[in-house]
Amino acid sequence: MQTLVHLSDLHFGTTDTRIVDAIGAEVRACKPDLVVISGDLTQRARRAEFCQAREFLDALPTPQIVVPGNHDVPLFNIFARTLTPLARYKHFIQADTDPFYANDELAVVGINTARSFTIKDGRINAGQLAAMTARFAGLADETTKIVVTHHPFEGRTFGHATGVVGRAKMAMEAFSQSRVDIILSGHHHLQQANLSTVRYAKARYAALLIQAGTAVSTRRRDAANSFNIIRVERPRIRLECRAWQPQARQFSTSAKYSFGLGPDGWVLDEA
């Protein structure tokens, strides 16, 4: 079994110190095989914010897969936004904005969807999908394949188009060819989980679309701070959402899901 912890939308510069400390302890207690951060590590891509994010990541278990988000691109510095949009991210976080990790049971590809001129929206391109396909090629059938993006493949509500990553249909076609099992993302500051077939009708292919809420930011958008714990024991995947309880000042389980692998992809367990 592989245990993944999925955090997103840290937004250092607008964080709650109590939650930062609590979530760090929770993640370490999980003893994850992999920590995934799906973008927006900072609020305004400032040097001090990246320093705080770097300190936070250094206190978490490794290995880690991290991708940037739109907030990690400078907003007001037009020169930096145009010519070196992810320079600070690459300096403080990591140089590779499309990282890869694999072990005997799973393979994870990170895809950078942040763009200089889309402001809050994101896009995916054919070159990134070709690189993903090459990395997943030749893996054993029992390997669980995971893609990590900041911008999601589902809207704020199921079926809604707002915030969905650009060229999503093209990407889902490539994902289906590579038999990607899970797509992890953030951006909406909402914890959600559903099957890809709700939005993308693709014959004999159903992946899991999993979004994480904002982990430690005060920018909650009427939803609790939260993160996901994903346990992969093929042909079963279990997802637990842990949400912050302000009065108790601790995290507790707010939702659980269980998925099984069928002949046409993943299905939600009835129990």
C-alpha cells in the first residue's frame, strides 16, 4: 500500500500559523510515501513568501512532488511576469516545474498549468502531454499512474466550466491513452472527488478527479482548511479528507471515499 498526502493552495503570505503548525504535525504523523503539493505556494510570488513556503516544505516528509500555481507567478511586476514568470519558484522551490516520481507501485507526473498571461486561469499544452505519455510508457499494468496539476479538470461544482484548465478535453484524451488513474489538483479551495465520466464521456475509461481545499491559507472561500490522504492498494483507492475544526483547533475527518477498479476504469464503491 502507498500513502499519499495531497496539499494545495498554501498561499504563504495569507496563512494561519496555528494551522501551519497543526497540518505539519498531521502530515508527519501519516508517514506518507509521497507528499503532493498542487500549486499556489505563495499569495503574490514575493521572496519572503517563497522563503516561508520553502521552510514549510523542508519540515514535511520526502519525497515530494510540487507544481506551481497561478499565484506563484508575479502579478504586478509586468517585467518579471513576462520574461521570468517562475524564476523565484525555481530558485526557492525547485527548478523542474514538471516533475516526475516513481517507485514499484506508482508513477506521478507533475504538469505546470500556470501561464504568464492568463492571470488566474491555466492551460496545458501538447508538449507537456507528450512528455507525460513518454514517462508513463512501458510501465507495468499494475502501476498506479497519477497526474498533478494546479488547475483542475472539474469546476467549482460538478459540470460547471469556471476554472477548468484550458485544453482539458485534449488532456483527457491523452490521459485515457496512458490509462492515468488519478488527477490531483487544487485552485478552487474546495475538496472534491468524482469520476472523470461526469464531465468527460470517454468509452471504457474512468479516472478519479480529486481536488484539495486550501491547506493553510485564510483565503478559504467559505470552506474549511483541508487536505487529502490517499491510500492506494490496487485495485482499491481510499480517500480521506481532513478538515480544520476552529473550535477544537485540530483536524478531523470530514469525508471518506472508496473506489474500486473495474474493467472500464474506476468506480465509486456502493458501501
